[in-house]
Amino acid sequence: MNWMRCFIVTAVVCIFSVYSSQPAWAERKNFMIPPFQNFSPCKVRTEYEVTFNDIEHPTTIITKSFQIDQYSEAGRSLLENKLVNMGAKIIERGRIDQMLYESKFTRQNGYVNEESALEMGMLAGADTLLMGTILNIQDEEETITAYGLNEHIKKTICSIRARIIDIKSGNIFFSETAKGEAASTASKHGGKINSDNAYAALKKAIDNLVEKDSFQNIVTKSSN
């Protein structure tokens, strides 16, 4: 019977070790995704409208607006949709939007810095912060010659970084970059980056990020 007792004890210890060694993010459930930080020269300020309940009169709906960078907001929306489709739980946008409006930094700069995002996540009841950053959006041009004709192609390249952070400890469990490209026929006169191309390149960068096995593993485990 001694060997049986040893076997049971060993099995219990192994099971306990497996569960106790699970990384912290495996138990996380509630993601908060703030607007992306946009460090690229490609910025477009746009009016962003938020609706929330008045604290003193809960039945009264208040509508306010402030300016935000449209690519910062687009990055958040695209990534939110991806996570929802993967089964992840996202903190309700309305709760975040109210705090965005109340944040002086956000109103002045059009995005949320990491310190503010961690504080907002704590107040909103999130335990995991997914922080996105647009590192750069830039154009590259190339000439393609076919059948004696030259065609100028403009490629817009977007580079992003995403980090998954434990809100309570501040530990970073995931940090990776991704790129996306979008192409169109270039204008002979040059000019600013095409906004449609910039959005398409951002969308592709997020698609490529979400397809990474490391990202899939974290979000899938935190959704179970």
C-alpha cells in the first residue's frame, strides 16, 4: 500500500504544480483597450462624442465631445472587434469614454498615456490592459515598368506595437510589433499620406498582430 500512497501524493503534487505555475494572464478576464498612442507624423484630429449618465442624476443622459486622433480611435475599434470575435471580455466602452472625457491629458493630446490607462482600467474594473501604439505611418514609392509604361505605386506602411499589461502589478506579459501595408497609384504631385491607405495599412497591421500565435495564446487562455 505504500507504493499506492506515494503514487497518489506524487500525482497531487504534480497537479498542484501545473496549476500553480500557470502565468497570471491565464486567469485574466476583463480587457481594457484605450485609444492607441500615435507617435507617427500622420495625425488627423476629429471630434469624438461620448454619452454617459449624470452622476448626480443617473436617469439623465449627458452627451459631450472632445477632439481625438482618428487613427488612435481607429486602432482601438479595430482591436476591440478582433478580441470580441475571439471571445474575450471587454470593458464596456461607455465607461471608458466617460473617463476619457474627464481626462485633461486625453482632451489635450487626443490619446491616453500608459499611466492614465492603468488608472482608468483599475477604476473600470479591468484587470488587463491592452495598450496599442502606432509607431509610424509612412509612404514609400516605387516605379513599375510594364509593356513600356511606367506606373508609380505608393505604399503606405504602418508599424504598431501592442502590450498586454497586468493592471494591478504593472507587469507586461506580451509586447510585440507588427506591420501592415496598403498600396495605390501614386500622385505625380506627391502630398500628404492618403487617409484611406493609412487606415488600410493600420487595419492590416492589426490583422497581422492578431494572427501571431503568441497573441492568440494569451487572449484565448484569458477568455476561458
